[in-house]
Amino acid sequence: MRRIATVVALGLAVGAGAVLAHRWLVRGPPVPPVPAVVEKVRETARLETLQVSLYKKISFAPEPVPQGSLWADVLAWARHALRPPRGRAIVFATARLGLDLGRLGPGSVRVEGREAWIALPPLEVTVELEPGETEVIDSNLDSAETARLLEMAKAAFAREVKADARLRERALRQAERAIRELLLGLGFAQVHFVDGLPSAPAT
């Protein structure tokens, strides 16, 4: 009888362990709280999601700038009248779209069970000119005017990339994919990206 009781007790223990193991496998390990989620996401710092190579042909013809004295103004006018400054260039640049996840805070994340809602910061665009590829042609600009020409090109690149809805959509989807994979690895079952966090459910 004692042996039978021992076998029965062992069977019950094994069965209980199997049930607990099944529940653990189904439910998974506990997910981290909101502060830990925020910290994990912020560890990626700036998430660069898309890089685009650009080029543009531009031209520049500056207007005479007042110099503050009569003779300086006369010389500036003479330069523009006799040999008008002008320049053209083929400018190459690299644009990067990404997220500054350092701006993510506890108010940007909500966790409920195994679901997470995240309101991402806006996409940011940075542009870097490629001086080794850029070619200034047909130019009589001085160094300051040439620098201004290139700054105008850089600003134009940034405006074009920001206005390109398809590029922004691609960058945002890649950012969401990377963050979703991170959170699924932390034990979440669903990750939702929203413009603003939903209200907490009434208790």
C-alpha cells in the first residue's frame, strides 16, 4: 500500500508539474514593466532606419550685400555689374531618416498584460554633403559664396526628403519592425504603434 501511495503521490506531483509547465509555456515568462521597456528601447539611442543617396544640379547668383560704407557699397555694386558672381554645382549628399529614441519616456509607453502600446517620437532627417563627390562648375564665386551655395543645397535636400511621403513611410515601418522584434523578444505577444496612447481602462 505504501508503494502504491508513493507512486500515486509521485504521479500527482508530475502531473501538477506538467500543468504548471504547460501554463508557463502558454503564458510565457513575465513581461517587464513600463520603465524597463522604455529603458530597453532607449538603449538603441538614435535608430537609423533609412539611408538615401541624393544628387542635385544647382545654380546660385548672389545679390550684392550692403557693406556699411559708401565706397564698399560702390565696390560691391561694381563687382556685380562688371562680373556678376554665379556658380553651378553638382552636389551629392547622404540623407538619413531615423528616430531619436532618447526622447521616449514613460508617457510614451503603456503595458497591459502581454500587449504594449508605443507612441514613437517624430522621424528626423539629417543630411550630409559628400564633398569628395560634389563638383563646382562654371563658378566665379568666392569661398563664402560657395559655402552658401552648398548650404542652400543641403537645405533643399532636407526639405525634399521631409516632403517625400514614401520615404517617410518606409523609414517608419522599418523603425516599427525593429522595435517590435525587440519587444517580442522581451515576452510581449502584441505591440501596437499609435499616435497617442489610449486611455487606461476604467477599474
